[in-house]
Amino acid sequence: MTLTSLFSILAFFPLFQGPEQPETVIEVGDPAPEFQALDHNGETWKSSEHVGKKFLVVYFYPADLTGGCTKQACGFRDHYKDLQSAGVEVIGVSGDSVRNHQLFRSVHDLNFPLLADEKGAVAKAFGVPLRDGATLTRSVDGVETKLTRGVTASRWTFVIDPDGNVIHKNTNVTPAKDSEEILRVVASAKENAK
């Protein structure tokens, strides 16, 4: 069997395929797409009610209660007061369910909204690559709990300015440093606006 024929065979198996590439890709300078999804309380969160009021961070992450995603979320939690003082609102978006988000927020005392994007509609609106979902088992309050997510988004972060335009896009996020980078981005944007 030749190497070419082996690759042809492997192409039929999803395990060997990369993330689904979206049709739309949002870049810095583009207007932010309008979107909505259920938040961790099961209520509809609409971007139209938030964009234009302050800086909005929309960060996409793969999965609740996993290592890098927990570091990223806890960074935003720990810098929450600084972000608020800078006029920044934060939302996290993943393919996890409302229930998974409730558990994630409870276990790590998160203080900002998480959106359930189980079919990947919000990720697709921003051009974030998606992979298949998965089921993880985690111990939550001493109980083994299955967490199933519909899709797995790549870890990308966007900042939308008060005019509704994307001013920052990071497709190579360092989870533990994301919140600090956002503070620098917003401070720079404010300085340049003077």
C-alpha cells in the first residue's frame, strides 16, 4: 500500500480530520456578528442587549471543567473587578450544556456568564473552528458526573469595542494569561482613542 492510498483511506475517518473550517471568518476591524444563546441560567442572552455599551470580551473555549479551560475561566474570575473597572464585560462560550455551565460556575465560583453553544451557531458566526463534541466524567462535589458537549470549539478570544467592532482577535490563546492580555488590549484601545 502506498502512502497516498493510506491517506485516502484515512480521510474517510473523522478521527483523522481536523476542525471543521467555518464559512465566515471575523477579523479585526469587522463589525461583530449579532448572536444569541442560552446562558448558564437557561435564559436567552442576546448580543444586541450588550454590544455598544462597553467593551465586550467573547471567548470561546473547548470544554467545561478541563485543565486549560479552568485556568482561563479562573483568570477572568480573578481579574473580574479590574475588567469591570476598565468597562469590560466578559462572556465565555463553549459547546457545553446549560447544566454543564452551572456545574462549572459552581465548582470554580465563576462570576460572569457562560453561553451554551451546543450546535456551534455562535462559534460559526465568529468563524471559530469546531470539532465533534464529547463526554467527560468529572467528580463534582464527590459525585461522578458525565458532562456531554455538542461541539468542541477552538480556543479563540475576541474583543468588541463600544462601537460594535472587533478590535482584537487571538487564535493562539494562553489560557492562564488571557484576562491579563485583555486588560492590556482595552487599555491600549482607550489610549489610542484619546
